[in-house]
Amino acid sequence: MTNDQWVNLALRALAFDVDGTVADTDPIHAEAWARALRSVNGRSFEIEDYLDACINGAMTPQQFIATYSGRAEWVSIEREKRRIYPALLSDQAILTAGLAEFLHAVHSARIRVALVSSSSRESVEALIAGPWKSAAPDVIVARGDAALPKPDPSPFRMAVERLGVLPASTVAFEDSKSGVSSAERAGLTCIQVGCRAGRLSSLRIADFRDCSIVKEGENPCLLVRIR
């Protein structure tokens, strides 16, 4: 017996969060920050503390690292993190289950794709060059591109503007409270990916194996099994 429901959503475009949605890169970011901090001032932190503060909470990495370092050390720590992260990503990152197959169907249906991330453009491009292994997204909105970060709606508003589609015809995938809020406030339908954060959206999937692209006439639709 199951309480799963199937939902059929018409769409023109998809907008994916990156960290924790496309791949479980949040612990990789945390490890890169931890290594960078140690290399600059010898201090360290627990990975779970970073995840609680920056992923489940609303702190930025800079705010979190500031509790372990002096203001003058930030530039060196950030530079070291950017040096460390791509190699860690290449070694450790695995796309969320079902995403590779889903992306193939998405591109075959000529559905436009945006990546909307709170990470740096370098981090997003490192993921695209590594585990993404699909056609490049049509649009990237990375940290600093929009007027304000998530949970403000600015990043997703910028994404749909650059895609040339309406918010109502765009479906977003997010895994965090701030991301879901950002997408929904921008007028997108938002699907929560994963269950570890509790229920953040009325539409939630375990992973991308719960998604498929179907055609209704000439128009593609997203068929979703809601958990």
C-alpha cells in the first residue's frame, strides 16, 4: 500500500538548484572549506556544523568561516577553497539517482534548462565539466549574478528572464528551505528533491527516478511521482 500520487505538469523549462539537488555536493563544499581553513590558520570545524548552518540554515559560507577566522584571512581561505574544490568534486561527486537519464529525456524534448545556484560560477562550471555529463545548461545563475541570494526570488526571476519563459511554465527542483522559498516566491512550481530536510514543499520526490517526460500532443509534460 502506498500514498504516492502522480502529478502531470505542463512546462517550457526546468530550473535546477545545484548543491544537494543535482548532486550531493554540500559535504564536498564543506570538506573543501575545512581543508582551506586548516591550510590558512590551522583551525577546523565539524562538517555537520557547516551543513546545519549553511544548508539547513541561512548562513553564508563567509559568515560561517568568520567564526573560525579573522577578517583578513578570508581572501586566502576563499582562494584556497577554490583551488581545492574542483579536484574533490571530480573524485567524489555523483549525480542524484535518475538525473542522467532524466536530463537525456529533457534535452530530447528540447526543454530549456537553467542551473540556479548559491555557489560561485567556478563551482557550478566545475560540476558541469565533471559529473554533469549532459548538454550544457542554457542558463547559469550563480552567486552574485542576481540582486539578492536565495531565499529572495531574484535568482529564479533572473533565470526565467534569461530563458525567455514565464515563471508559471517553469518547474524548479530544490532541496533546501531557502531554495524552495526563492523559487515559489518567483512564481515557479517547485519540487523538493530528497526527504532529509523534512517536507518543505507540497511536491516532493525521493530522487529523479520519480520524474519522466511525456508528450501530450506536441507539448512536453513532466510526470512526477510525489512522495
